[in-house]
Amino acid sequence: MLASLIIVFREAMEAGLIVGVVLAATKGVPGRSRWVAGGIAAGVIEASIVALFAAALSDAFQGAGQEVFTASILCFAVVMLSWHIVWMSRHARTVTAELREVGQAVRLGQRSLAALAIVVMVAVLREGAEVVLFLFGIVAASHTSALALAGGGVAGLALACLVSWLLYRGLVAIPLRHLFSVTNTLVMLLAAGMAGQAAAVLHSADLLPGWGEQLWDTSFLLTDDGWVGRSLHALVGYSARPSGIQFAAWLATLLLLMVFARLAGRPRVRSAAAVAMLAVVLAGGPSAHADELTTLLFKQHRFVPDHIEVPANVKFQLKVQNTDDTADEFESNDLNREKLVPPGQTVTVFLGPLEPGEYHFFGDFHQDTAQGVLVAK
């Protein structure tokens, strides 16, 4: 019960924070609740479908199917957010004036609402797939009662909704004349964060160059796995140890959106131009072929072996096989990697080149037992 509560709370909170920003950005617009609810419902349905076909995704694109799929939906969300930002910059004054007139429909808001509904769907899809797969694995293994599992899940979801509601209430308390500028800034940071995450995911699949594995390390101030760190990761793409390509994508997307938002009021500027320019952010070629190492096993919620020596300063592949009957996730803050491993399946983690030293990794769903260290020599 406690495990399901923690997992559901953590994943739902990350999606819920995005929903809170979307609701605040569309405050007072008629029909926004239907659009957001529809996005949530679509995300839940699609997350269940993705979880069922997780193994097929893992096998696609030479073991990088999960990363390609995740990066694709993140890039799609960036496009939708960019559309909203440019549109809102062009129509903020009109929308503000219309919202002040009670009962008047905001017809222009429909396009923006459609874009943000898709972003909500993507957020729920991205986090929901892990929740569905994890809970399905527990039920299939019959290690806990369905009642306890459901109770933990409901409690976790309720806590996540509470956190998201508090964020939403804080945003809508802002006076209307400042609300659009504040939420537009938040949406810009959200889009930049998603672009950075997409770049990091593609680099983790060895499909983009790294431009430096770790530009800096701020984990001594704010860790990635803490509550605040995860919240900032969901909202602005925070990473304690970002790669060069991740930071470049984040910064380039933010600067492009700021420029196009400022220029959006001019007749000749079209929102499609901003979308087209975003493609430049993730430009880059695949890096060198990575050598394959011994397979790492999830066995009885532990890593076997839990100590692996790898070559320093070269690229390599780490095969991770889950022999348990529940899902788990290979995760490492030191390596900036996170990959879901369905029960009975094998996934590929692309790593390196690494500086000599020790890099810790863990099983995200069983952190009390699944711990390991990778030593680069």
C-alpha cells in the first residue's frame, strides 16, 4: 500500500503541476474544464495502452524505443506550448477585455485551449504509463491485496491533487492584469524544460551528442530525487547534473520563445515560424557506436551484480534485464539516466564516455534493496 501511494503520488504530482499551470493560464475562459478533463481522460487511456505495449517499445529502434517515444511526445508538447505562447502574446489584451464582461464567450480562446489540452494529455500519458505498468505488475504477482493497492493509489492521487490545487490557487490569486504575463512565463519555462528533457532522453539513447556529460553538479544544493527537485523538474526541466545538449536545448528554446512572443504582435510573424525554429534546438547527429557489456539483472528486487566495472572515456551499452514479476526502473542521478524495465524484459541503457570514478544507480520502485555502483576505470 505504501509503495503504491508513493509511486502514484510522485508520478501524478509531476503531471498535476502541469495541469495546475494550464488551468491558471486559462482562468475564466469558458469551456476550459471540458478541454482539460478531456486531455486527462485521453492521457489515462493512452497511458494504459502504452503500458501494455511497453515491451514492444523497448525492442523498437534497436533498444531505444522508449526514448524515441518519450522524446517524440515531449517535442509534440513543446510545439503545442509554443503555439499557445505565441497565440496568447498576440491576443492577451483582447482576451483580458472579454473576460471582464460577464457571460461573454471567448471564441478566440478555443485554439489555445485545444493546444493546452494536448499538453495535459501528454503529461498524463508520460507519467501514467509508469504508474499503470507498476500497479499492473503488483497485481499480476499477487504480492498484495487489490484493496490495499487501490487504497494506496487513491491516497497518492489525492495528495498529488492537493499539491496541484495549491499551485493553481497560488497562481489564480495573481491580479488578472498580471496573470497572462506570469502564466506565459511559466509556460515558456515548461516548454524549455520539456525540450531539455527531450534532448537528454535522445542523448541517453545515443541518438544525440552529449556536448559534455555533466556541465555542473548542484545536487549538494538540490537533489533530483527530492520533492522540490522533482517539482522543478516537471515545471522547468531542472536537473542537478545536466548534459551539454540538455542545457543547450533548454536555453535555445527559452530564448526562441521569448523572441517570438515579443514579435508575435506584428502581422507578418506567424506562430508556425516559432514551431519551425524549435526543430533547430534538437539538431545533431548520432554519436559513435557503443560497446556492449555484461547484462545487469533485476533479481528479487536487487541488482545482480551490484558492482560493475566499465571502461572510462569510451561509450558503452548496458543491458538491463528484469527477471522479477513486477516492473522496475533503472535510474541514476550520477549518470542522469532513467529507464523503465517491464517484468521479464530487457532494455538497453547507453552510457559514456565517463570520467574515472564511481557512479551509483538504483531501482526506482525498490530503492531499499535495488542499489548498485558502476566504477569507470
